Amino acid sequence: MMNKSGRYRAAMQVTKVGIYANIFLVLLKFAAGIWGRSSALVADAIHSLSDFASDILVIAGIRFAEKPADKTHKYGHGKFETLSAIFLSFILILTGIGLFAAGADKTIKFLNGGALTKPGWVAVFAAFFSIGVKEFLYHYTVRVGRAINSQSVVANALHHRSDALSSIGALLGVGGAVILGHKWVILDPLASIFVSFFIIKVSIKILRKTLNELLEASLGEKIENEILRIAAGVPGAQNPHNLKTRSIGSYVALDIHIEVDNSLCIKEAHDISSELEKKLKERFGSASFISVHIEPHNVN
């Protein structure tokens, strides 16, 4: 697993790329949305603006999370990264609600006989370009986020993906309104409503996962079974049990009990414990918090 300094540099680099791209896309889509008379593209620009805010949150969260343990945070500051992801999910939820409200208002206006402006081709081209940029950012960011085991970076990648799909919805709505004529301009606000549902769904998924981590949820049955197998494979370690696990940002904390032969001296028992700790840190990273409790094994 990557060390703390390398992890921090990777997270900062990928997030800064996202910041520069989002600034460019916000300006492009606002200009094209206004010039091309597209409410869906203007809404999509607002979504990109929320992406910029999420990038700032990710940087702040990771900066705090990488601070070393101190007297008041003996398990480190990893939860700051979790909080960053939670704030990001709330930004996504508010973005989705805002897009839904704007799209619904224009749809109701149209159904009641109001006039909607037909978008122009410039809005179509801007939406198409945004899809390509955002899809690239998603794949780049999610790859880095998984490599450094960062929930906030992965969440930010999902934000990029939601923006790509937002642009797809805008492209379909704007393109349909442009190609099919004035009778179909309603496709533009309807696209905003469709995009809003997707954004809210993604944000709730992120929120559920990060809240579980904040509330000390276990790492899950699959990972816990893997930990027990690792413990059982250490020579001298018997009957691994009473396993407790949780996440601290991108790191893990686990407590496990093992039994050792009751004829062993303290040093021999300690060596077995140290070997198990070494194996677990090889799997989950050197910054993981591992506690191994030793009990005597009675063959009778």
C-alpha cells in the first residue's frame, strides 16, 4: 500500500486536475447555455460548479486526514476524510434538488401554455464536449482513489460521473429540442429533471457508505473472513476469534484474539503476535491500527 506522503501527493494531483477542468467547464457551459438558450445546459453548469466545491472539500479533508496522530487524536485524523465525503454527498443532494426544482418549474410552465425558448446548436456541442471531459476525469479519478484507498477521492470520481451523465441528459434534451423543433423544447427541462434523479441516487449511495464508516460499522463479512484466514495461517496462532474491525478514513483498525500454546514463554508468544501484526499490516497498510490479544490454549 502507498505510504502517506505518496498517497497525499496522488490525491492532491488528481483533485487539482479536476479543479482546473471544472473551472473551464463551468465557464464553457454557462456561456454556451446562455448563448444557446438552454436551461438544461445552464443547470449542467451549476452541477459543474458543485464539482468545483467538492474538489475543495476533498483537498481539505485529505490535508487534515494525513496529519499524524496527536494527544487528542491517538488514532490519527482519518475521520476528517470521512467527513469530507459526507459533506460532498450533501452538496450532491442539494444540487439534485435544485436541478429538479428548476426543471419542474419550466415543465409546468410549458404544460400551462407558457413559451420556452428553443436551444441553439452551440449548447449541443458544449454538452457533447463536457461528456468527454467528465468521463475522462471519472476514470482517472476513480483509478487513483481506489489505488490510494480514499473514499473521498472515489466519491469525487462519482461526482465526475454524475456530471458526465448530467451532460448526457442535457445533450439528449437540448439535441431533441434543436432537431425536433419548438413542439419538443420541453425535452430541455425534462432532461434536467432526469439528471436530478440520478444525482440524488448517487449522493445517497455515497452518504450511506460514509455514515456507516463514521458510525464505526465493521469492514464486512468478506474482509473479516480474510483476516481470520490470515491469522489462522500464522504458525503458532490458534483459534482466532473475537474480531472487531472498523475504518478510520482510508485506514483500518482491528482487534483480534488468538490462542497460543500455554507452554510458550512470553517472548515466543509475543513473536507470534508480532508476526500476525506484520501480516495484517502487509495486507491493510503500515498505518493500520492492529491490536492482537493473546490467550493460552489448553489442549485439555
